[in-house]
Amino acid sequence: MFNLMSSIRDLIVTIFIIILVLPSSTGVDSGYITCTSSLFSCGNVSNVGYPFWGDGRPRYCGHPALQLQCFQSENGEWPTLTIGSKDEAPYNVLSMKHFDSNITLELQGFENIHCTSYNKNISNIFKFSPSVENITFLYNCPSNILPRNSTNLVTCYEDQNHAKYQAYYVSNMSAHKEYSSCSSTVVPVFRKPLVLHNKGVVRSITQVLSQGFEASYEYSPECLRCKNSGGICGSSNVLDFVCLCKNRPSNYVCQMPASNKSRRLIILVGSACLALGINMLLLVMLCCRKKRSTRKFAAFWKSKAGKCPNVDAFLQIYGSFSLTRYTYANIKKMTDGFKDKLGEGGYATVYKGKLLSGRLVAVKVLKLSKGDEEDFLNEVASISRTNHVNIISSPF
């Protein structure tokens, strides 16, 4: 019986653990799995995640305006970054420190300056490092405005028809309001090579452009809150930002659904009730087993009493042993309803009893057997012949 109780309790604990773990280990959102496993690697950069996407990493895993591609040639491979529309000219990625979101970019095709290709503002996405300064290329200016024979004059190329025209670049556009009628494009560069160029140490502006510039991506407050809640940042076809959670995407932060909270509470309460119910059932089974043993004992005496015509003869033969005959009711009262079991063997069960005189006795109850009453009478006779300080006249 004890082994049965232990097995049932072990089963309850196992089911309880499975029920608690199962809701948290299943139903993980496919987008969450994809974005955490598909990271961008190419050339000198590896394992790049949000805010970038591209080259096998789905668009919704990054910011829609930041697409990475892996450009391959006979000289090797290197990553490029397209900011904004796919029609925009890409940047070469010279280096990337993804742990602090720093990236060094270089204008692709800087040796042939395409003024109109870079007519875009990336400062709303990236934050430039203190070592970066903007230069402004001025083109489509009236001929009488641009200075002649200036070292700041360069040739610009038109993307579509490759037409050439003169452009003029300045470091501080706010100080040159006379060029307000010109078309312009702003290009970030490292300050140090630009200073050397202005001093004449670096002759060509293309050498300044070849150094690229350093910028960093600033995570939005929404993205930071999403990450703190256990999610990862992403996007959708409609929104530039979506919080990708394990269970499903969210517009804000990851939260455990109320249904899951209620389900866990129900599981806890239900498991406690189940454990209590099992224990009560085991208790009832024990009580029923005890009563059944008592009934079998009573049936044994009744059946033997009806089938033992030799009992009187037995008492006459062994009368010298001062045997005392007790009724079943007396024995039941003597043992307090067979309450205290002292031991149990293969053929009998021993109960604690108390005579009317107050003397404590041990009552041995023989189990049902296939033998006849003669076996039982021989057992009584054997006990009666035993002379021991703790054995009194054998009751019957």
C-alpha cells in the first residue's frame, strides 16, 4: 500500500511540472524565432541583428530603411548598406561594432562624385560621432556665383546620363548664404582628413571621402522598453517599429496574456485540489481495507463456528489447560475493534487487547485458509501448551 501511495504522489508531481512548463515552452512566435536566429554576416562583419536586415534576414527583423547586402567579387566580399529606398546609392560598410551600434560607412563610388545620389538626410536615423563633420556640395548654381580657380571646385556626375558639371563644397553652409539659390547635398566625413585637406596636406577631396565617416544607431525609447520586457525590436509593413515577443508581436512591450495568467492560477489551484483529493482517496482506501479485514475476521469465526462440531470435544480433551472461551463480540471489545495491530505474518495477524481485569494481551487472529477446522484447533492447542510469562490462557 505504501508503494502505491508513493507512486501516485510521484505521478502527481510529474503531471504538475509538465503542466507548468508546457505553456511556457510551446507556441513561440515564428517571427521571434526567425529574427533571433537569422543574423547578417559578410566580409569583416558578423552576427549583425537589429536595426539591420537583408541578405536572408527578413525585412521585419530590422528598420525598413536599413538594408544590408553582401557584395561579392573576385577580390572577396564586403557588406553594403542602403539607407532609405533601394534606388538610393549604397554605402560600403568599412567596420561595424554591433555591441555599441557604431558603424563606419564610405560613400560608394566616391572617386566619381554623384552629387544628386547622396541628396538625402541620414541624420534622422544615425547619430554622427564627434569626430565627424558635414560638408555641403553645391551644384546647379548660377555661373556668376561660384568662385573661379578655387581648390573647392569639383566635378559632379549626373547618375542618369552621366553629365558633368561643376560643384563647390563648403564646410560651414550657414556661413555661405550667398549660395542659397544652389542645389545642395550634405555629406558627412571625418574631421581630421578634412582639416588636412583644407591645409593642403591632402590634395583631393576624394581622399577625404574615402575615409568614410562614423555613426551610431540610437535605439528608440519604444525599442528599449521592448528589449527590457524580453522582446526584440522589429518592424512591419505598416509600422517602422514592432516589438517581437515570444508569444506574438506587440506595438509596445511584451506582456504575458491575461489568459495565461489565469491558466497558471487555475493550474495551481487545480493541482492543489487534485493532490488533496488523492490523499483523501488514499485515506478512504486505508479505512475500507481495515474494515474489510475486520469483516473477513468476523466471517472466519462465524464460518468456523458453524463448521466445527468438534469444538466441544476439543474443550473436553484440553480442559486441563484451563482454556477460556470468548465470543467474537468479547474479542472485538477486548481489542477495541481490532484497532491496534501489533504485527502481521503469512498466516495470522496479531492485535493488542485488554482483558476485563486490565491485563494487556496479544490476540492472534488466524487468516482464512483452505484447511479444515482441525488445523485451527491444533494451532490453539499448540499455543495453549506453551508455558511463558507473557502468554496467558489462550482465548477461543
